Amino acid sequence: MIFVSNTRRIAGAGIAAAALLSLAACGGGEDAASGQTDSSAQQQAPSSTAPMESSAAPSGEGVTTNADVFGPACSQLPKGDEPGSLNSMGPQPVATAASTNPLLTKLVAAVKATNLVDTLNSQEAITVFAPADPAFEALGEQKFKELAAKPDQLAPILQYHVVGQRYDAEGLEQAGEVDSLNADGGPVKIEGSGENMTVNGAKVLCGNIPTGNATVFVIDTVLTPGTNS
């Protein structure tokens, strides 16, 4: 992921992560690999949730290979052709691929709870900044119960983690700032490069992960819309 004060950023990230975790607990029983959600999850998703729209990049732009992947957490991915490995995720659409990634279990559950699995899978060419599970570990249960019943507030947060164009790390570095699918959240600021790349100050734990329709950057913080100012 021009920053506000540390106090505001930490507080904002706590609320955003709280929403993610709350709904993650609600969505754990659904089958993301199939790209389907049950009727109860569909009822949870508010009708006012804005659909994700992407302006797809030209074919091949931002597409990476396994050889391009970098970051200290990449070694935690399964090897070979096991579920969650680079070989396994590569051909799959992004939400399906992420559902097998052991770094992203809480984020995937939140995506399912807001009924966005099919939406993400249907995008043609996107970039996803995906908070890893450790981004949520510092929070206690009481902090995320407040927004547990408000998935309409979670959807814009998730949209802020998705860019409607497919970038690799080099493309992000050159862009400097990118617009997310949350039009009201402000741009996402990219600084540094390679192992030192940050996304709104969040460190990249494993970047350039290829999937069928997206390039994924696993990050160590939940991004908060409107804080890059």
C-alpha cells in the first residue's frame, strides 16, 4: 500500500481490520474454491454495495511468472503443485487462487462474507493488495465485534485493496500512485522497490504472485481508505 498522523493511521487500520475479521468469522464455512456462496451469505450482503468495476489492462500487461515472485513470506507457500502453491494458483482466478493461499485465510473469509468472490473472479485484469493473516493478529475479539453486522462498511474497504488494472512490481514503482476500485478512498501510494516496496506504508511480504486474472501483493497491513493524504 503523504500520510496522516500515526495515531489516525493506526486507529483507522484497526477499524478496517476489525470489519474484516468480524465478517471473516461469519464466512468461514463457504466454499471459495468453487466460487459459490450460500443463501445466508447472500442475505448478509447489502443491496447498496457498489459493484466492482475495472478498466482492464491490455492483454499481458502486468502479467508475472513464478520467477518474478519476491518477498520474505513467499517461502511459506506450499511447494510444487500442492494447493496454494504458485503452480496451483497461477491458472486460477484470483479469489479462487487466494482461497488456497495459507497467508490469506482471514481475508478470503471476509471476501466470501461480503459476497465478492464471483465479482473478483470475473474481473479481466486487476491488481490485488492482500493483507496477510498476521495483519489481524494484534486485535482482540472485542475490537471487531462492533462492525460484525455491517458488511456494507466492509465492501468499500475491500475495494480499496483492488486496482482496476494489472500491474507488476515494476509497473507499480513507475506509477507511484494507483487508483483503487473505491473511487472515494483516494489513491494508493507506492514507494520503494523490490524487497523494500511499500503500499501506503504497508510492507510487501510476497509480491508479483501470478493468478489467472490478477497480480497479487501480500502486504502486512490492512489499508484504510482516505488515509493517504
